[in-house]
Amino acid sequence: MNKFEFMLKKTFVQNRWRLLLSFLLFLIPSHIFRVFFALVFFSRRLPREIERREDEILLELPLRRWEVFLSDFLINSSVLVVAGALSAALSRQNDLEISKFFQTILAFPYIYGLEVLCAKYLRSNFLIPFTIFVIDLSFWGTGWKYISPLSEESVFGVVISVSVFLASLFFYSLEDFGR
């Protein structure tokens, strides 16, 4: 069994009911709800294990931190993407709703990266990202939405999102360099 298969099996064995509930809730076609739900969903995965130091158990296996990080992100993102795509197909959404769905997907790296950074260095994988979500959301009526990594209205939001994701991957993987 390769490393990705191991992470896939671990995720589905430990969280099968949560994943099913998450899948069903992500069928609701509201951009703000989906971004908030992604915040809640991702906070219950690797960031929670980091906060509780349960990720150290995984690292006793021949897994690198970057492999754990990327596998967890890809597996959990795919659950939400499939649910959103199914929702779009079933409700025959128009182009605007589909573009909002893609904007939600582009917010995933930012949400995940922010939660991992907060869990690793601040021991709060939900409260601080939730506060940032509320502050960001309160400025969506202004010009802020064009650089917001959660609304993804322009390229600047995507750049911020990817930058936070890569920074969290780098800082989470730093401890592997000594191995």
C-alpha cells in the first residue's frame, strides 16, 4: 500500500460519517455558507490533529510531513469538490453560480493553510481563522473583496490564498529537514 492510499484509508475509516454529513451539507449552493463550512470542515482534520499533537503518531510511520499535509488536503478537498459539482449538476446552476463554486474551491488552500499555521503556532485551529473569516466577510461590501482570499474576486485573492498555503506547507514541513 502506498502512502497516499494509507492516508485515504485512514481518513475514510476514522471519519466516514463526518465525511458523509459534510458531503451532504456542501450540497447547499451558497458561497458564504460553503466558505464557512469549508472552514469548519478543514478545522476537524489535520489542523485538529496538529493542535492535539496527534499528527506525531502518523509521523512515526515512514511518512514525511509534506506527504501528510498534501494528502490530507487533497483527500478532504476532493470530498467538497465532488459534493459541489454534484450540487451544480443536480440543480442546473447558471454560469454565475458555477463561477462562485470555483471561487469557493480557490479559497480552500487559504482556509487550510491558515488553519494549519494557527494550529501549529497558536494552538487554535478554529477560533482565530473564524475571527479572520468574520472580519473578511464584513468587508466584502467594499473594495476589499477584490483582494480577499475568501471571496476570490480577483487574481490578488488567489495569490494570497496560494501564498498562505505554500507558507503553511513550508513551515509544517520544516521539522522534516532534520530527519
